[in-house]
Amino acid sequence: MTLPKGTIIATGAASGIGSGWLLSHLKSPQAKLYHSIYIIHPSAPGNLREILQNHAPSEHTYEILPLDLSNMSEVRLAATDFNRRVEKGELGKIKILMLIAGAMFLDPKTKDGVSFTNEGIESHMAVNYLSNYLVILLLLQSLEKKGSRIIAMGSTNHNPDFLSTQGSFHSKELKILFGDGGLEDLIKATEKVRTGDSFPASLRRYGRSKWCLIAFFYELQRRLDTDPEMQNISCILEDPGLVGGTTLLTPVPFYIRWVIMYLMIPIGFICSLLWTNGRFRTAQTVGRALVWCSWDTVTLGERPKGLYLNGMEISSSSRETYDKVKQEKLWRESAEVVRLKEGEVALKGWK
């Protein structure tokens, strides 16, 4: 039996955009060459096993790991175990770190809709940002140093000037996503939510968590490029556009959920037929784009660096995400929140 060339680790492959990526991944030649580890939420297995049973080629080797990404302690344990297995030769070096998992939260039990994890972190920040921050930095030692890619999901919600987000970020103050209070304001959800504004406020919290992820990726790429051992690692963000049929907006009001879950599916399908890179997309269209940006060298080059993609086109994120002072502040404060210690991160000068 031929040993796998390396390892692909993916979060969020159980449903929605993740299922779209999984179907495309299983059709790719890399599915036969790389061992895949699929991380799923313990209470939301989706249709992952069904897809694997029906579509995985016989040469595909994989494992499924239940993991609660809102729990930093669990994330740390999982990353530590991956590193141990790679060091002992039980797993090949990580070639692709595919971070699709994301969630939106709107707690009906509270007046402002805010929810916190058991560790006291606002839920959007924990799942959409800090879990990614922690798993990436802890797994750097196990990435393929000759060339590997870290890929995560962007979102138009991080940009207050985008047409679909302007209604949520409706004042000058709200359009600043990372203010003077820094990360502490976001993990403690200090924004005062007016009565009747709980849903727009949840969109803002989601957008801020995505802003943090994007700004972190730019800072990460800059630091990787200064480390001779890490400079061949690429950081890529993929903006999925507007996608129907996902479970992301499960907590939102039913009439909005109905539009997202059902009406946008045919719209996305039609738009995908008419435009190769339209704003309305299906999960399958986004999945193909994620596989493309994992392996493409023609458009993106051998070592794409700190790219923000809109589907299969090189694009840009909001102006605020490129603020290097805020990027550095976010990096430093994130390390404090997740309690990174000396010796845990293989990146030189990570502090």
C-alpha cells in the first residue's frame, strides 16, 4: 500500500459550504494522495459520513474527529495530539489546513442576543476567530515547510461599506470594527444593543469576528515570510459571496432564514450558470473555488502570499483590515487571551 504524501486537515466539512468543498475534494486527484482529517462539531455531524460512503474513492484514507471549536482547551488538546502524531511519523506533514467552520449566534434567552462560551468568550469570536488563531499557531510546526497552504473563509460581513452590510453598520462609530478597546471589547461583547436591534447586532458580531480572522491572516503571512523555515507557507482567504442552503443563519429570524435556506439556492444556481464568479453562489461553486485555491499555481503562483480571494479571482478586503498597527495589536492581544506559552509556537519571534 502506498503511503499518503501528507495530511489535509479540514474543519466544517459536515454541511453547507463544507459539503461543497468535500464533494470537490473527493473528485480531485489529491483525495487519493493525501490522508484527510475531518473535524466536525460533536452535536452536528451533518451528512459527512454519507458523502464519504457514497463519493470517496477507494484509495481515500480519512478519519473523523469530533471537536467543539468554541472550547479553546479542546482545540489545544487536539492540536497537541496532531503535532505528536506528526512528530512520531503516524501522520504525514500537513499540506493543507482548510478552515471552513463558522457559526452565527443569536441567543433568544437574552435581550441583546449575545451568547458566551463556557470560557467566557463571546461565541462568534471563539468559533470564527480564536479557534482558528490557536489551531494555526500550534500546528505551524507540523506544516509542510517546503510548501503548504492555510485557507480560511472570509466574508462580506467584515466590510461595513459593502451593500449588504450597510444596514447593520448604520453609524460612523459602528463602521470601526476594531476600536480603541481592542480585542477585549469584542470577546466581552461590550457594545450596547438597543431594543429591536439584536439581529443586526449579531451580524455585527459575526462581521467583527471575520475582520479579526482576516487581519490576523495578513499579520501571520508577514511574520511567516520573515522566518526562513516558514516562508514557504501560504495564507489564503476565500470570500464565498452570498450562498443559500447553509446552516450558518440557523439562529436568525425565520423569514430571513427561509430566504437564505431556500430562495437563494435557485438564485445561486442560476447565477452560477450565467456568471463564472457572480456574487450569488452555490455551496458547490464555493467548494470548487476552495479546491482550486488549494492547489492552483497558474493564477496564484507557487507561493501565494496573504491573498484575499473573491471566488476564483484575486480581490481585496476592507481598508481597516490592512491597518498594520491594528494587526499587530490583534496578534498580541489574541496570544494573551488564548494563553500561548513559550515553546508552543514554532514561528520565530512570534511574540
